[in-house]
Amino acid sequence: MHDATLRNRLGQWLEPSRRSDVPPFMVMDVMAAAARIEAAGGHVIHMEVGQPAAGAPKTAIAAAHAALEAGRIDYTSALGIPSLRERIARHYRDAHGCDVSAERIVVTTGSSGGFILAFLSMFEPGDRVAVTVPGYPPYRHILTALGCEPVLIETTNETRHALTGEALLAAHRKAPLKGVLVGSPANPTGTMMSREALSGLIAAAEDAKIRFISDEIYHGLDYAFPAVTAAALSDHALVINSFSKYFCMTGWRVGWMVVPELLVRPIERLQQNLSISVPSLSQIAAEAAFDGTAEMGEIKHGYQENRRILIEGLPKAGLTRFLPADGAFYLYADVSDFTSDSFEFAKQMLEQAHVAATPGLDFDPIHGRSFIRFSYARSAAEMREAVDRIAHWLK
């Protein structure tokens, strides 16, 4: 009796904060369910997680080995190793013809660390920040945990599921927005914004004094047309990128930001206190990764083939509608002909066909029950097998 009373008291005393009450990232739950099937001897085709099947560039691995052999792995500057920041700045000149000062580059613990630093440096608790749906769930969840209010703006077929300046300003007129975040190529759709569309959106945001954040984590993985960086269009936009996707370095947890000059020192102070610095071994490997672009280009060609297999094969299996898949490695498919509950659809597809995909509810609380996200970051053979399994299952 005494123990029960004590546990009850502790439970009240240690009750989690309201800000921690965010939804789970559903894709992680799908991964766990797939792992249970595999533990029982099943063969699951993994299309649920946005993780490249390939490893980091050989140049990155070699640099990490050399650093370990040399001995000490120490703290770095909170803003990142200077040579890495310089190399990232050179990347913008080489890839985009865009002159970005290395002083504006901040190395982060993956893009996730970048979002936290960006939101903390740009917004106050209670600020309203626009995000599109469908969209990456942690945008909303991190904003909520930090006390901000994510404002969901639906995208439509008419705008190729990209946010427009008109839609942004319409939401701003209803209640003032402090910021907006967009991704191109986007997760979960793979949809991209043209230079004209992105330029128009940034101009509309800045005219209304709405702070602009561009998620460019899937840059380099563009198929329909070249991706455009917001850093080339405005010095006031904050850009977030990562080595996770194009460079296949998910577990290394290293990314970067291009930030407006006024935010460099505030972000430096935040990074000093939140993490001291990004792991130095990952930074060393990341700098060397830029010398592995030929290897990464071959991997990108593999994604293009996988994209072709799904775009041609899934309609024959019965999934005939999906959003524009211009880049990244996702296909966002409409499953409303088969279900009104994408969570249950994904569960049954995993259990019966052993194909793991993520229900759209993870990305869109409004219309997500009608969609499934397929990741095509694995092998072409697995994509063909997945199409066959789905076709057989849907018969």
C-alpha cells in the first residue's frame, strides 16, 4: 500500500511536460513492426523510411579512418570546423553559382538540429509559423514542443502541391504569421518548386515581413529539373541542408545552415549551450564527402531507375494516382480507391504482402487517410519485387 502511494506521488511529481506531448513520428513505428516480422523469419521490403541503402562516400569513410588513427577527436568551434564551412560555401558557388560567405554557414547535428536552432533563433513562444500539408511531421512537432503554433496550409493539384505567395498571404490575413517553412524537393511528395515559384513565394513572404526557412535536405536528388536554393534568391532566407540524403550519411548526424548575418551570433550562442559542437569525426567525414560526388551521382542514377519502376509499375498494380515526384526518393500515392484508412492499409500491406510503407496520416492530418508514402531508396530489384507483391495483394 505504501509503495503504491509512493508511486502515485512520484507519478504526479514526475508528470511529463505538456510540451513533450507531441505525436510519434509514425514511420519509426512502422519500422518497429517490420523488424518484428523479420525477427520471425519474414522478408520485408523496406519502403517506409527515407534512408539510402548505400553507405557514405568512400572519401568520407577514408577521412574518418585517418582521423581515428591520428588519435584525439576534440570539440570544434560551435559554428563548425572552418575548413568545412569554407567547403560548403564553395559548394554553393560550384553547384548554384551563388556567392555565400563561409561566415554565414553553421554546421548542425543533422537537419533536425538545424530546425531546432532555426526555430529558437527566429521565433518566440506563441508565434505562428506556416507549414504545408502534406509535409514532414517533425516540422509541426518541433514547433509545438518549442511553444510555437504550426499553421497548416493545404496544397493543391492546381499549384503542383507547392505553396504559393497568394496562399501564404491569405493565411497571414486571417491571423498574422511570423514565419513559413517550405521544402523543395519535398517530403513526402518529392514535389519541387521552380525558380519562378520559389522566388515569388520568398518575395511575398518578405514583403509581409514573414521570415522564410527553406528545407533543402534533398538537394542533389532532382530529376524533373534542377533544384534552386533560396540562398541564391535572398540573403534573408534561412536555408537548412544535410549530408544525410544525397551523401547517404544519415547516422553521421551532420548538416548545415545558411543563415542571415544577424542570426549567426545568436545561433552560435544557442549551439554553444545546447550541444557545444557537432561531433568532429562527422564533420571531418562530411568535408571529405564533397570529393565523393561521382560515387553519389551513380547512386542518384539508381534512384532515377527506381522512380521509373514505381511510376510505371504501380498503376498496373492498381495505384494510379500520385503527386508530382520531381525529386527526393518518395512517391506519395493516393489509395482512396482501396481504403479510407491509410494506417490500416499500411498495416495490412506490411502483414500480408511484407511491404513496409508509411501511412499519409504521418504527413497530413487533414487528408492523409487517403495516401501512402513509398520510399524508393533501396535497390531496383526490391522495387520490382515490391510492385509485384502489391499487385498480387491488391487483386
